[in-house]
Amino acid sequence: MTHPIVELQASLVAALLADGQLTAALGGDAVYDTPPKNAQAPYVAIVRHDVLPRDGDDTPGNDHRLLLQCWHSQASRKAVLGIADRVIAVALTADISSAGLLVTHVQHDRTDTAIDVQTGWARAAVTLRFLSEGGS
């Protein structure tokens, strides 16, 4: 059985890549389940994924906290927030469940922005929470 982190990330990345508005904003399939080295913005990457077991009587359950970073090559909060807003919309509406993991709850916890002083790129950090059943 695949680990719940791997299951959820694969489903989320697939849902994000399947969204035409997001891939158009990124200029291609620039959604990663790990931060890429030397990638050019714009892109989205899952930079952190924590899971807490929340087992029920009959079913294993998990509380997932994910941090996604959205990057844009301009020092524009408006531009990077356009990407972040689409990521949030997809996460909240797409069917993220998979054969091994049933997602029972999704919420957007927070978004923060910054302009990276070294690159001049804009960054939006999006924190999402997923509750799931199943998995090991």
C-alpha cells in the first residue's frame, strides 16, 4: 500500500496539471511535488507535507497539512496571487481522492506573499489542509 503522503500528493499534482487555467497561467506543466532545482518561474511546488494520524474505530485516517509555493518571475503580488487563487480553487473543488485514499475534507488555511530579494520573483505560500481515510 502506498503511503498517504504519496497518494495525496500524486492526486493533487494530477488535479492541478489537469486544470487548463492553471497550466495556461504557468505557461505549461510547471507543477511539482518537490521543489525543482534551477526551475524558471512561473511554477508551483509542494514544499512541505505533514501528516498526523487520525484513526477512527474501523478506518485509518490522516490530517494532512501541505505548503505549496507559487512563484512568478515578476515582482508582482497580483501575478503570483492569480496563480495561488487558481491552485486554491482547484484544491477545493477537484476530486483528490484516489483508489487508496478517500479525501473527506479540504480547506484553505492561509496564503502569504513575499518578494524574494535575491531573484526579484514574487512568491505566494499557500497552506492547505486535507482529511483522509485509508492508506497505511
